[in-house]
Amino acid sequence: PAPVVTVIEPNGPADRAGIRIGDQIMAVDGTDCTSQSVDVRSLLINTNPQVRVTVQAQPSLLSSGAWGFLGLGSMHERQQPRTVVLARG
């Protein structure tokens, strides 16, 4: 399973790039992060001024619960993975 974002520093690189709590980190600079053997922290903490991160948003809360029961949404609705650039500084 891909690591999940649990903390976002306000106005930090991830916040400015649009990453949200609950997003799954699929890749960092092209390295697949869905394997348990990948240390995502070491990939994110590097000397490059920019890091490309591919994230998968979690399904919207509106697509679950009563909305899904009423047929107005599906619990399986997901956005496509997106790649953002984290710029330091």
C-alpha cells in the first residue's frame, strides 16, 4: 500500500503544491512508493530544490455514506493520480 499523507505544514511546499491530508504518495521523482521497501522520507529529504511527487487523492466524503446509499455517488469514485512539484524555499 502507498504511504498516506497525515500532516501538512501550513504554507509549506506540500500545502503550496495542493497536496492534502489523506492523499496517497504513489511516486517521488519517478520512484514507485507503493512498495513497503521504499523509504519515502529519504526520497523527500534530498538536496534537490524541487521534487516531483505523484499523489492519489482519496475518494470524496460526498461519495460515501448517505450519498452513496441514495445512488448519488459511488464509494469507488477516485480522481486520477496527479504529479506536483514541491519547491523548497
